[in-house]
Amino acid sequence: YGAARPLHARYRIDSVPLLVIADASGVVRRSFLGPVSATDLWAAVAAVRDG
């Protein structure tokens, strides 16, 4: 919410995205709160996949 409060109010945004990356056993290994770049997402997926 923070700095973008007027934008969130205008479009009635009341939450931010939460993304979790779990390993093959279902254990959450990474999480992102808010927007995440494709580069950061793919790097996190690769790191979890490679152990």
C-alpha cells in the first residue's frame, strides 16, 4: 500500500500479491510479497529446483 495509496484507492486495491515457491515436498522455500520481476522469479525457481 505505502507510497501508492492514491492509486490503490482509485482502483480499489486492498491487497498485494503474494507468491510462494515450494519444493517437491511442499515446503515453502521462497516467497515474494508484491510485484516480482521475471528474472527474480526464474532465479528463485531454479534455486529451489537445484536444491
